[in-house]
Amino acid sequence: MAVVVKFMLQEIEQALNEIRPALAMHAGDVEFVSFENGILSLRFLGLCSSCPLSQMTLKMGIEVHLQQRFPDIKKVEAV
């Protein structure tokens, strides 16, 4: 079980790496915090941390992208 979780976390990090260039264009970034009970917690960094559009980016961009790849993700939230 632990091997499966570790593999999934590596895959999530890889998917986040695909998103990072778009965030970097706006001087921002995102980091993985945790994944528990289907909820993926991320932290916005750089200008994304104070951007008023970050929740839209989170829900309509990052969450949609990750849920398409990982059906086990029920929700993505910023912490």
C-alpha cells in the first residue's frame, strides 16, 4: 500500500510540474502539501499567493487537470 501511495504522490508531483510553467509566467508557483481522504492540499507561492484569481486558477485549472489524471482526487484546496 505504501508503495502505491508513494507512486501516486510522485505522479501528482509530475503533473504539478506540467502546470508550473504557466504559473511561473505570472511569477508564481504551487507546492504539494498533503493528500488525504481524496483531498489534495496545495500552497500557492510567489505572486499566486496573493492573487485574487488564485481560487479560479485552483478550481478551473489545477483541480480539473489533476482530476482528469487522478480519479482518486475528489477535491483540491489551497492552504
